[in-house]
Amino acid sequence: MITGELLQYIMSGVIFLLFISIYFNFKFFNSLKKYKLNENQLIRGAYFNPITDLPNRANIELVISEQIDRALRHNQTFLVSIIKVLNYYDVKLHSEELAAEYIVDASDRLLSCVRDEDIVGHITEDGFIIVFNEYLDEENYDIIITRIKERFLQTPNLDTKYQIEFKISCGHTKYPDDGTDVKLLIERATQNALK
């Protein structure tokens, strides 16, 4: 027969084990939550530029691959444009923080100039890429590029004592005329931007 004292020890042991179980479950769920958060940050870091939060080169290469597949299926063409910020490294000489603000301002300007269906990526420190929808014709492309150039004539929105302006160059390639694979399209658009 269980005495009152023994019953009290058993109940204390059960409560203690219950608290231990709750504690370890709590720690386990916190570890899972941190793991998931770290995993999401790693994925985000692998496919998005940390300064502008735009798709990075790896992400854009996937986008262009998908665009090539769609263009092949529908017998369409599409355009890829590179926008180089020519004086980015001059700004970076003043300060890293100023250069980050400068490039974010540039990304905001680009995003305000393109259509919703077009993808803007930040693929190098001083370079952006626009992957245009396959149904954009060259006449409309010229309208968008003119809009971009006009937008970059405006003084950057920076809190600095330095006199800074945007200097950009643009180049584009057309699939399949200028290349049929991702790297070639990007490389030729970059070469055209630097002419």
C-alpha cells in the first residue's frame, strides 16, 4: 500500500519530469525556429542583393533561363538590358555608406521606370539588369530607356556635402538574335553598355 509520503514523492517526481519535458520541448521548438530563420536568411542571401534587396545574378540567371524556355514555346523574343552606374566607385571612395545609399537610390529609380512584368536585378556592385517581358517590342524598349535616362538626370537624394550626380550607360541584347544562352545574353548586353 502507498503511503501519503511516498505518494507525495511520486507526484513531485512526475511534476519535475513534466517541467523538464516542457523545458526541453521549448528549447527544441526555439532551435527549430532559429534553424528555419537561418535557412530563410541563407536562401535570401543566395538569391537577393543584400543592399538593394533586388534579385542577384544567380536569381536573374534562373529568370532568364525560364524566359528562354517561354520564348521558345511561344516563338517570341525578349530583351535584356544592362544599366551600369559609371561613377559608383567614385562615390564609394567617399564612403561605403554613401555608396550604399547611392545604389539604393539608383535601384528605386529603375524600379519606377519599368513595367510590373519586367524584372530588375542588381548583378554587380555598379550594375543592374532588366529582363523585359518577351512581348516588349524595340520601339517600346526605347521609350523605357529614354524614361530611365531622364530619371537619372535628376540629382540623387543623398544627405551629403559632396556634389554627386548619376552617370549611367545602357546596353541591351535581344534573344535569340544576340545569343541563345543566359551568360552570352548578359555578357553582350554588358559589352554594349560599355561602348
